[in-house]
Amino acid sequence: MSPLSEMVVAALIVLGALFVFLGSFGLARLPDFLTRLHGPTKATTIGVGAILLASAIFFSGSESTPVSLHELAILLFLFITAPITAHLLAKAALHRQVRREMRAADDDEAADRAKNREAAPNKPDVGCQLANDESAPADG
């Protein structure tokens, strides 16, 4: 293996490790699910891709195997499935959040209705009041 390819492999490994670390740090430190989703799907995917590319370059150095197809197949699978998985997770989270917000709004409306019922004075029904009123004409 030439010194140039060794330097490229070393740079890709360090770059990949840095991206994986930043993605994992973002996963642990970001505030909510949707922002936390960016850590593993963006930075960590690029980091693992760089490490796999370094592995492919390292194992492609011999004349018997000109290109390492195992790492390239994993890399292709990773780059296809990571965005799809992130999209489905984000859609599910948004769907659950909308339902949760609707349920919270319904709970707020129910609480407002209960509060209004408690605050309203007890008034007798108008029909009952007329029937009990002595000045009302009698049905005959």
C-alpha cells in the first residue's frame, strides 16, 4: 500500500470518527425528537460512510481484489435506507404530535366548558318558571 493511500485511509477514518462522534453527541444533547433525528441520519451516516470508504480503499490494495465490493454494498445500502428510515420516523412523530395537540386542545375545550358551567349561576329553566308563575294564563 502506498503512503498516499495510507494517508487517505487515515484521513477518512479520522473524518468518519469525528462525524460519528458529532452525530452521537447531537443525538444525546438536542432538545426534541425531530431535531435529535438529524444526528444519526445526517452526521453519523456520513461518518460511517467515510469509515466504510476507508475500509474499501484499504482492502482494495491487493492485485487479487481490485475493488472491495462488500464495503461498497454496505455503503450503498446505508445511503439508501438511512433517509427513508428518517423520513418514516419523522412522519410518525409528526402524526403522533398532531394527535397529541388535538387531544390537548379537546381537553382544554372540555376544561373551559366545565369552568363555564361552574361559573354560571343556577337559573331555573324558563319553561318551568312560566308554569310556576301565578301571573301566567292557565291553559284551559
